[in-house]
Amino acid sequence: MGRKNKKGKVEAIANINEDFSAWYVDVVRQAKLADYTSLKGCMVIRPYGFALWENMKAVLDKMIKDTGHVNASFPLFIPESLLQKEADHVEGFAPEVAWVTHGGDKELEERVAIRPTSEAIICSIYSKWVQSYRDLPILINQWANVVRWEKVTRLFLRTTEFHWQEGHTCHRTEDEALVEARKMLDVYESFYQDFLAVPVLKGLKSESEKFAGARSTFSVEALMQDGKALQAGTTHDLGQHFAKVFDITFLDEDETSKHVWQTSWGLSTRSIGALIMTHGDERGLRLPPKVAPVQIIIIPILFDDSREETLKYCNYVKEILSDYRVELDESDKSPGWKFAEAELRGIPLRLEIGPRDMKVDQVTMARRDTGDKRPVLVEDLAKQVGECLEDIQRELLTQALKYREEHTFTVATLDELAEQLTEQRGFYHAPWCGDAACETAVKEKTKATIRCLPFDQPKDKGNCLVCGKPAQHQAIFARAY
Amino acid sequence: MGRKNKKGKVEAIANINEDFSAWYVDVVRQAKLADYTSLKGCMVIRPYGFALWENMKAVLDKMIKDTGHVNASFPLFIPESLLQKEADHVEGFAPEVAWVTHGGDKELEERVAIRPTSEAIICSIYSKWVQSYRDLPILINQWANVVRWEKVTRLFLRTTEFHWQEGHTCHRTEDEALVEARKMLDVYESFYQDFLAVPVLKGLKSESEKFAGARSTFSVEALMQDGKALQAGTTHDLGQHFAKVFDITFLDEDETSKHVWQTSWGLSTRSIGALIMTHGDERGLRLPPKVAPVQIIIIPILFDDSREETLKYCNYVKEILSDYRVELDESDKSPGWKFAEAELRGIPLRLEIGPRDMKVDQVTMARRDTGDKRPVLVEDLAKQVGECLEDIQRELLTQALKYREEHTFTVATLDELAEQLTEQRGFYHAPWCGDAACETAVKEKTKATIRCLPFDQPKDKGNCLVCGKPAQHQAIFARAY
């Protein structure tokens, strides 16, 4: 983007309707959110992308703290013997673990895993911290990097190293843990809907899709503009599986020793991918004002005889808007180039200021979401900008909800699902008997998987789309990232 | 600390004057700042310690941004071939690098290092980003975990994995890079003195102590209460060493291709160790109010007949102080136990509230730094608390400066240094010819190293403490962590 381009305009990005995948990579790289490095699957998050992530982190961190959690930091490394303690867990993660075998010139006595997730190391530590019911609940979160040696990678969506937060909690009762797992799912829902303007569905994962070692996994699922679903965050009711394996016990008020009940929950830099693929359009990113690194860009329309004066006026306007995240583009690019670049970067509001605007004490305000453009008097600017940013935030959610509604269908049989999916991807509600064989049959025929089993279930669930037996659930099927 | 203790008081900590090392570990563990894990040298930073680090990070992050830098995130991994490109650099770090050799079941074609520091990976990326003088300067920082496989470890001071920020900048001119390296050293000085109340000396490192691959290394050096020095942060003028090896070139305005000039600079969780060892006393931590996770603790003096009323009053007082970080200790421990625990945790201000205080609308305010105790009317409380916290912040710095002054000496010969060091550790100013052999002679005889060469040098430097030749520098020697 920008300087290296001799043509004086931004590089073309792939057409979003023709090649969504190419569009995605183009947007991520040309908007300078992130880029590949020489090491396969490892990305660099560039300053613009990282500023976005910092804003998202700040929002989620506050929500996590407001629900009573505190942050801590656990080791990057997990000794192999610890990771192997919980059988399902190691089976689920072993194929993608990166192993450290040498420290300096010395071969280690026991090789250590780089955490793919931290249940094993954290549970081994909790077993020392928890003694009495008075030590409960333990409500700890950490922001960390984790590593999963992936074969196929894509910027933000699936990378060898990624950043996330992982909460790990211990409770006195089974019920309390379940309430926690559901509560954090609500937090994730609110984070997506209220801040990223990304609508999500909540529900229970099927047995085959649940977290390795969990009793139940819940997820929030978003629908991208290519009709594919994205698992956007998960919370796990771990039951007492890990507590038993890692011996996390407490002396209860009744003087008997009991195992704790646990949860874990995580949300990663993948959420940036969800944001991009929910809101982007043919011109690039569209960022929700609440998390946009730059909410307003001021673009001066410069002429030789009024250059200084215009820039001075732009700085004055910037000053007025100091409650917002404002950038003034003083570079020597043409206004058209700057407009295109601001659109590519998804900046919610653009203010154009030229000599004609200045004469009548106004600026031209353009919205990234709708393209609407109108003059605003400088004396009204701070108020108008505030209202407009709120409106953009709402509008992005409205548009995304509309897209989801238009791409949500109900089908009764596998044939129907297969046929419709060839024409139109999206969320497909269908009855399911609960049998893994039927789930597999769907996957083999349509590549669609069960995204989740929604919490609100109809009374009459009909008959399984595959075997025709009475359905246990109304499931949501989709092709997914 | 606390609950597991049947005696109803906090566990004893080692005597600070008799065994400083044991005192340090006791304080870190019993105040629940951090603890060891089953993996040698890897620590867990517990919620109280992490809240302290979060406050410190917030302060330093703002200072880094206010000086024009932006954050980004670079990969955890460095392919071996990249790390080996700069000869001095790899030689300096190779002995302590953790190597990943396997991803899942597959042996990697090329093993990858876990970053011990990120110059190699970042320079390889910068070589793509920098093309024109218009791309300069690049002013990027990252908050990251790094790994150095250490033989001897100590909580916060030297751990296998640690957290830090590392800045990596590229400049058009030699002079601009030098200015940057010195500017960030000033930022570190201000961070320590103005926020942690830890006085530091600034200066140039000797050749033998400089960063592997740097042209010059500058450092801030603090003096701990056992008279040992702690290197508390470093900035490096990298010259063009890395730029040449990694081919970071730009087309200058004069149309010629040039290598950039670089700096890097880092400050780590070691700073928490500096904080503890500068201010702690026989009762535990003493935390500077500006970064203390809890600035004020309210301890109710409870009696059966006024319990509810007292707690209600305490909550009312807490409400009044909502601009501060306040904790109300409602646990069922005795007041004496709570006092000792609050002291161990280094909470700057303690408010005691009992029925007698309530009757006259006052609280008893006790300072952690001096132990002073006095009644304060509730109507004056917010103001008094604010002033008192400021005074504590000042007082901690004053005490630390006084300690440093009392432990700073000037010597003329190696014999003098050796003799004085057996009685009293501290900073020793001495003339040095600049020859590494003399530096080594000092180290072998006294275990003291050159901490830095201060920027302000006397005109008449005297003769080298070892060889007697004319001194090039007035150096500061000390035994160090």
C-alpha cells in the first residue's frame, strides 16, 4: 500500500465476490494488519493490526475483570510427562505440539512442549494452591501466546503461533462451574456483538467437536460473508477430569476431601479474522468505531496558495476532536489516493477539509459504512461525529444481522441440505438424532459440520436429517473455517 | 501466607539483614507475587505480582508511545539460519537458546530457536519493510516473552522464560540512532525514578559487558539493599551491524542506497526484582503508590455487637476513596494478622476502622513506609489520602537515594577496592584505563565488574586502579546480580 506504488493509488485487492479467500489475504496485507514471515505459519502483526488487537484486548480484559477474574502468567513450557497425564487431552493436542529438545548445546532429560493450551501446566500449579473451600473459587485469566504446529495456515485464522486469553477456573460445585462456563460464553457474545458488531450464535458443541478433555464445550459461532461459519470463541465445562488427574482437591466445610470442578475458556487473534470477514467490502476493511485504531481521518485538500492555512485549520479540527482517535494525513499523496487508502484501512469516518470548506467553517464528513457524505459545521462537529460513530457501530451490526438472516435456512433431510448447500452457503438448522454416525454422514456428503446445538430448542424437534429417527436436537450445520 | 497457617499469623520471613537472599525469596513467595513451578527456572507470576506488572507495563507503555513508538508482535520463533547470520550475536546467545526440533511427530528440516531476543527475526522483516527514506524512522516496540536457558535462576531476576518489552528502531542517520538510544535510556531512568522510586545511574557499558552484536550498550544501574548492583535496563546503539547482515537498505533522497542505523532496547520483569530489593524491609514489601496493585487497605475492627454497622461504614469509606485502588479485608482473620499481611504485601496505606473511630467520624491511617499512624476525619479523608500517597512515593525515593549515597565510594587502587569491598558493598567510582585486562583483573580479585561508565566524567580522571596508566574513564564498579 502506498509509497512503493508508482501509479499514485492503492494496489488493487481481489474482488470480494469472485475470490473471497484472495480478497481476505489482500486486505490483511495491504491494510498492513499482518504479514507472513520466512517461517511457515508464523505471522507478524503489524502496528495497525496490533493497535486493533490492543483495543479489542482492552475491551475484553475489562469484561473479564468486571466478572471477578484476575490476570496471571503461567509458563510457556509444559514438561512432556505433565501433558500426557490426561489421555484425551494429549491425544487431541499431541499431533500439533512443538517440542523443545535442547537448551543450548545440551539435550534435555525430558523434552518440553510449548503450550498448545495451558490446562496441564495450570492444573499442576492449582493442585498446590487449592487446599480448602476457602481458596475457592479460583478465577484466573492469562493473555498468552500459544503454539500449534498447523499444516495449513492463514493469517489470523490459523497460525502456528497465536495470541489469546485463556481463563482457568476452579469451583466448589458442579453447578457453579457450569454457571461460569455459560457466563463467559455470554461475555464472548457481548464482546462480539456490542463491540465488534459481529453477531454470534451460542450453543453446545457435539461430542466430536468438543475440546480434548472437556465434559462439554460451548461456542459462539459467526457467519462470514462467504457463507462459511467461524468458531469465534469457546468455553469448556471440564467437570472433574483434570482435577482427578492432577489431584486438585480441597477440604470442604464438611471436613471431607473433594475434587474441584473446573472450566476453561479462550478467545484468540482469530477474532480479528472474524471482524474482517464480517464487515469488509470491495474497497477493504470496515472497522467498528469502538475498536478501530483510527476512528476519524482528516484529509486536507491542499492547494499551493492555501496549503499552510489548510493544514493549520485541519490541526485545529483535530484538536476539537481530541476525545476520539484521530489521524491527520499530511502526506504528499493525492486526495483520491488518501481516500482509497483510508477506505482500505476501514477508518469509520473521513473528514475532508479544503479552502471552500474553511470559508464557511465546515468540513465534509464521509461514512465508510454507507458512503454517505455531507457537510457539517465545525461548531457542531464534536457532537455530530459522536452520533455518527455510534450510528456506524449500530449500522455494521444491522447489516451483519441482515446478512446472517438471509443466509440462515431450515432443512429436513440430508439431500435437501446437500442440494441447497451447492447453491448457497450459510447456517442450516436441521434435526439430529445425536448419533456421531449421522454427523459424519453429513460431513462426508456436504463438508458441513455441526457448529453448535443452540440452547433454545423447539419442543417438536422432528426426525434426524440422516437416519430419520426422532431428533434429540435441532442442530446448526455449516461449512466452517 | 494466611489461611493454611494454624497459628493465626503470617509466616515468618528470613531476616533481611542476616540473609538477604532468603529474605527475597520468602517475600516474593509469601506475598504471592510469584512462585516456582515443576519446570526448573520457569516461574508463575501470581495475580498479585501480575497486577503489579500490569501497572508497571501501563506506565512504561504510555511513555514508549508518548515518545512516538508503536507496538507490534513478531514471531516467537527464529530459524537457526537467521539467528546465525550475525556472528557476535549468535555467539553471545547460542549457549542459552532453547531449540525446537519437532512439530508433532515430525522432525523439522531446520531447527528453530525460541527467541532469546528478537533482533534477528525483526531485522529479517524490516529488510522487506524499508525501501525508501520515507519509510524511516521505524519506531516499533513489542511486549513479549523470551527464553534463555539459564543454569542458575532466581524469581524475577533470572528466569528461563521472562517477559519484557523490546524496542527495535531503524534510522536514516548515525546520529539519529544514537539520539534514540540515549532518549530511551532517559525513559527508563524516568520510569524507575518517577514511578518505581528506584534511583538509577546511567552510563555506557564497557566492551566486555555490551550486548552481543551492538556497537555500544547503555544501561541504567540500580543499587540493591545488599549493596549489589542490578542492571535494570539496557539500550543499544546497533550501528549498521545488523543492517548489513540482514540487508536493510533504503534509497535516500540523494538517490543512493544506504544501510539503516539501528537501535534496540529492553526492560524486563527483572524490574520487579529491583523494586522489591530497593524498598523491602524486615516486614516485607514496600510498594510505591504509583504502581501498587492495592494502594489502600481498609481493615475493620470488628466486635460482635457492631459488626454489620462497622462493615457498612467501611464500605462507605471505600466508596469515598473510589479514585484509588482500595481493598477492604472482610476475612475472618484477627486484625493483627491482617495488619501483618498488609505489611508483607507492601500496601502503602492502611486504614483501621472500629466502633470508636466511627463514633467520631474518623479512621486511623497508618503508613507502610514510616509506620506513622494518625487519626483522620472522614470528611478530610480523600484529600489526606491523596497527599499521603504522594508523600510515600517521595519518601521511598528519598530513602533509596540516601541508601545509595551512603553506599557510594571512591577508590584509587585495586587493593583499596578489594579491601573496602570486604567490609561494605556498593558503587565504587575508580579510574580505569579502558583496557579489558585491567577490567578482568578487578573482577578476578574482587568479583566486582564495571557497571557503567557515567556520561558525566571528571576532567581529571587520575590513573587506572590496576595498571596505573592514565585513566580514560571514571568507571563504576560493583558486585552485581
